[in-house]
Amino acid sequence: YTHFEAIGPVCPVCRGQGDESPLTVQTVVEEAPGDLIEGVLGCPLCLREYPVLDGIPMLVPTIRHHIQHNTAAILYRDDLSPVVESILGDCAGPGSQLDILRQHLSNYCSDHWGDLDPEASENERLSSGAVCRALERALCLDEDVGGDEPVVDLGCSVGRSSFAIAERTEGLVLGMDLNFSMLRVASRVLRSGRVRYPRRRVGLVYDRRDFDVNLPGADRVDFWHCDVTALPLSAGSLGRVLSLNLIDCLPDPRAHLRAARQILRPGGKLHLCTPFDWSVAATPIESWVGGHSQ
């Protein structure tokens, strides 16, 4: 509840229509001390409902459409034994939703958390950590880093960057992403102090990675399920926003930049990092920011 009360999310639908209607806790199904694990947030203006699942508020404006098209990722079970998960993966086969989901988790978790894995090889540790290196370079450009104001980490993925920001600052850190299965990994780390994910060895063969991590400042971190082009935050409410390796993964990068600008107060700072690795699979060529002759 700390982030909810301090940052005050607004209805993303009403926000897109020019109204800032604060969300309220409508239903509590399960909670821990100071933490809503499962329940419903509601908008008193448009009456829309937003579920909270595994401690993650799902604050997407097109919530019905999004759930319809991402049911597998949202309902993905991360509590299965490696043996059963392996059989299910073999049955689903290459190119299935399960196969794509596990490959994405493997790639992102390996980069975010591979350097902390006690069973990782030296090569695995050296090949991971790109997001942390990008974050460090971004923060080194700013002499004011380290204050107690809230920081929003847009496109936080499986969460390592959000925890790294908390280690460098003294305020609340809020990680946001649209990929729920990745946020579930981040939420597990937050609430249990354990990293757990399938690491791809070859083909459909995965090794379960499951290990403890010690993350200073983790008590100041939270994760929300949001569309980074339609943020559920009040205009001019933040002084610092990060967007790391994100804009070339979006259908509309300019909408993301506009949304980030809207939530920054005058004089606020956006830390932006991207490899500019444009692909039509993610972004239509007419929406690329550079990377083509026009």
C-alpha cells in the first residue's frame, strides 16, 4: 500500500480522456502486512475495475482486450516442478505460447540476474548484466542521483534495474512493464528474496534456476502492470523517470516519450537508453525514430 498511497495511481482510461480520477481499493481478497496480494482497484468516475494479481496491480487501459490476448502469460504457473514443466514444454512444442514465454523469461532473467546465480559459469556471468551497465551509465550522467524522491522505472522487465535504482537512491522505486510473466518474476524476488526462472540450454531443454538474492532497498520497490504509452500517473507528479532499452520494443515509441514527458514535473529528468535495434516485428517502420532513410 505504500506506493499506492504515495504515488496515487489514476484511472488510465480517464487519464486518456483528460480526467485524473484516483483509483481506490475496491475489493481485498488476500493481503499481507502493508501489501495487497489479490483484489480489485476501481475508478469511481468511469466505474472500471482493475485486478490485482500476485501483488501486481494490472492498470492497463484496454484491460479486457489485453487479458484476452495474453491469457497464457498472465495465468502462467511458476510453481511446477522442472520435470512436469519439461513434459508440458515438450508437448506444447516449438513456437507454442509456452515455448515463446519460456524463451523470453530465459533471455531477460539471464541478463538481469545471471551475474548473481551461484551456479552460473564464468561465461554466463560475464554475458549478463547489460541492463545494469546501461543503468549505471545513465545514472553517472546525473549528479543529483541519490535523493529521496520517487523514481519510476519504465519497461522494468524482470526487475533487476528497479532494485539497482533502490540501492542507489533513498526514495520509492516503481517498476512498470506490460509483460505480466516477467513482472511475476520481479514480484517473487520482491516478496521472497528468490530468483526463479527456466534457463534455456538448447531447443526445448531448460534448466531451473532458483537462488537467493540480497537486495538492499528492496522494501522501497514495487511493480505495476502498465502500458508505458498510457501511464496511470498524474501529470507533473515525478522528478525522475527511467526508460532503459525500451523504445525500440514498442509499436509507438513517440507515444511512450509523450507519456513520460507528461508525468514529469518542470525540470524533471528522463534517463533514456536504447540500442536502437529496430525491428518491424515490434515497431512499424513508419514509427521508427531514425534507422531508415527518411
